[in-house]
Amino acid sequence: MQADDDNPYRSPASAVADVHVGHGLVDAGKWRRFFNLLLDYIAIMLVVFVSTLVAVVAGGDSAVRWMEGAGALPLLLLRIAVLLAYYIAMEGLFGLTIGKWITGTRVVDEHGAPPTWRQATLRSLARLIPFEPFSVLFSDDGVARGWHDSLPRTRVVMRRSLHSPDGPTRAAP
């Protein structure tokens, strides 16, 4: 019998290179991701505080009475709405949040492109899964990826170094 390499009827073939998705991107580490979360929660609390202050100033005593009598569920739903609006708007428009801006990271898709609005929305909705913030800590792939990264197929990576002359290098984690 002839070897496959000597078969004249065999289809032509070429070696397939191992393609690295998102070549040149450096994933953000777990500590940087933790500080992203912390800074973003502080920003969200500030948004809730300012919104409440505006509501009290604009609505007066009736707004205060509504807040006092609203109960836990409407206030929880309001906080969830603010959280979703914050993350969807920031990541959909800019690919980063205030926390990511401060820590020098950004959200990209698996190919290094900015996230789509669908991905930004799915990332934000996945954040509502109970214990989801711990999924980053217990990720098995050696990269700090939580459920809000893996479900929409996104990554959090270091932004380009501003001091790089040609731009392709990334800041160290």
C-alpha cells in the first residue's frame, strides 16, 4: 500500500498555523479586576446618591415620603436599573467603565475589537447572577475571566501603553 504522502489523488493540504485570538493583548489580572469592581461599585453608589439627591430636591416632601415608604423591593429594582444602565452605557459606548479607565484596562471581544452593544448588555445582565463576582476568582483557564466575560465572549485586557512609539505594546498587568 502507498503512503498518504505519495497518493496522487489526495487533496492538497497545508499546515494550519496555531492562530492566537487577540494577538498582542494582555489580559488583566485578578487584582486589577477586583479594583475595577470596587471602583465601579463606588461610581454606581455615587450615581445612586446624586440621583436620590436630585429626586429629593425636585420632588420635595413627596419624593422623601415615597422613598421612606417604598420598601426594599422598589429600591432594589432601582439599584439594579442603575447598575445595568451604568455598565451597558459605559461598555457599549466606550468599551470601559470608570474603574477600567482608572486601572488602565478595557473590554474587548475575543478578537480584540470593541464589544458590541449585545455583548455589553449580556455582560451587564450576567453580573446579576448570584455569586458572579467570585467566578473571576475561581476561573480555571489561568486568565481572570468571569461568567460576565465567558457568556458574551469578551475579555478585559490592558489598554495600549501611551508611551509606546508604535502602539502595539501593552502595559504590564
